[in-house]
Amino acid sequence: MTEIKKIGFIGLGVMGHAIASHLLADGYELYVYNRTASKADDLVANGASYLPTPRQVAAASDLVITMVGYPTDVEEVYFDDTTGIFSGISAQKIVIDMTTSTPTLAKKIAEKASELDVLTLDAPVSGGDIGAKNRTLTIMAGGDQVAFDQVTAIFDKISKKAQYFGPAGSGQHVKMANQIGIAGTMTAMSELLVYAKAAGLDLPAVIETLLAGGANTWSLANYGPRILKDDYSPGFFVKHFIKDLKIALDESQKMGLDLPATKGALALYEKLADKGFNDAGTQALIKLWWD
């Protein structure tokens, strides 16, 4: 494959938009698609080209990156007979799905891509809106090793760590492990703040002190201060975290595993969604205790 100069980006949510902006700023020729076209307005104003279907984005680009909401969205973006990526892509190109999706769907994408002589990676990320904005994401990749090697320079521009783990689906499995870990740190952060508040402690001082000790977590460092500012804007949506935890538990069941702590976290987040916080950030979990 020749040098990657033209990048297609499909899905301009909180994180996708930030990543696409960086790639445009880095000098790549950028082709974008989003179901709500207006989310691309500022990118277009800065030189990106908006195309009306994923198919056209795939036809115009050397590399296509997708970052959409749910596995059903991924399925449509890739496999729709008239508008999907696979209906318009040509051989020797690369597709990377950065959506947190299922390992099964990642394998399905890889199988179809192989038939078309297209390279593919499932490469979900961790780091939230902050990581996307600051180019400090962590990328977990599975799929074609050749594809990973060819896009390493691009990953280096948007992340602090990119690791290849093996065949298609491997990246999604690592992301599930990540989400299992995040579930534990989010519930722990919420409960420690609830406890500290009930004890009448200085919450900013509690956070600062615990970050210097064994309770230091990414969740506490990044979401604790947001909670104290009453900021529940979505760095990562509650509804998407619920989706991720369901995938993690479904995959765990397939492997004969029982993960009671993760089940507990899912139950809490589903309760939070029922209270109307589906579109809030995951730090809104504290709202189960605080008004």
C-alpha cells in the first residue's frame, strides 16, 4: 500500500470529532460522514470534505476509521448494501473500527474485508473526551498485523499507547477488560466520595490526598473534580457504558465466567439511566446518592 494521505472518518461524537480534528490539523486529506451532518460543519470549514454516505467516504480514502455508537451502527456502516463501506471500498485499503463493539462483529468485519483484499483492525480506545482532546488515548488493537504496522505513525499522533494483541476481536476483548476495570473504579470513586461527604470531610482535600496513595485511579483523578463542580457532561455517555458492560458480561458468559462486581456496576448504571441520566457522563453515578 502507498503512503496514507487520505483518511475517512465516520462518526463525529465527543471523541470521534476530537480525533478527526487532530488528523485534519496534522495535514491529512480528511473525508467525513456523520448521521447529523452539522456536526462536521467546523471540520468542513477547516478543509475537510463531507460526503453523504460511508460508501463514498470509503471510495475516496486510503484509510477509513469508524467510531460510532453501538454494534448495530457498526453493522450498518460497514455492511449496508447501498451505503456501507464494503459496497464502495477497493483492495489494499485499510479500515479501522474504533467503536467499542463486540469481538464477534470484529471477526465478521475482518472476514468480509479479507474477501475484498482489505486490511482491518478493531481498535477501541480508552481515555474519554480528555484523552481524545489531548492526544493521550490508549489504543487496543486486533486484526491484521500488517495494518497495525502501517498505521502506527497515525496512532502515535492521537495516543500515548497503542498495542497490538492478535487476530480480529482481540482489541475488543482488551477493551472489555478495560471496561470491567473502569466499572470497579467508578463505583469505588462514587462510594468513597459519598462516605467522605457523610463524614463531613473536605472533599477536594480528600481527592488530593487519595490521589497520592493507594486509592489513586484515573476515575478519581479525572471525574472526582468534575463531580465537585457539579459537571455531569459526557466525556463518556452512561448509555454507552451500559452497552459496554452488557457486552463484557455476555462475552464473560460465553467463557463460563461469573463477574458479580461487574454485574453490580451494570445494575447501578441501569438504575441511573432509569432516573433520566442516560445521556449524562458516567460520573453522574454519584447522583444515585446525591441530589
